[in-house]
Amino acid sequence: MEKIRERIDWTPFFITWELKGKYPAIFESSVYGREAKRLFDDANNMLDEIIRDNKLQANGVIGLYAANSAGDDIELIYG
């Protein structure tokens, strides 16, 4: 989880909370800066707890498939 944490793109996180601005510049915003920093600190405290207490485990699967475009669609080729 620590490696995933390093890869978080915080800008969409702030946009989800309707705080407009790019990370880390949003912290300098006179409109959103204070709330963005508070939200960021809360999220990181939660991540600290998740990592410390092993509350989540990340698993992933990757598949590579041959594909063709058909107009605006992508056709996957199985087999």
C-alpha cells in the first residue's frame, strides 16, 4: 500500500470534493487552500492507519490482448 500511496494523483481527489485546483498548488489558493490542506491531511491520516494496521491489501491482474480498431470501437481478439 505504501508504493500505491506514492503514486496517488491528488488533483482528481480534490476535484471530487469540488475543490478546484491542481495539487500541490491548490494549497496556495486563497479560496480552496485551507480546506484542501485539511482534507489532504485527513486523507493521509487515514492512509497512515490503513498501512499501519494492514486494513487493505492490493491485488491486480494484467492481461495483454491483440486488438483492432473498428471505427470508434476496439475489438479484442481472443484465442
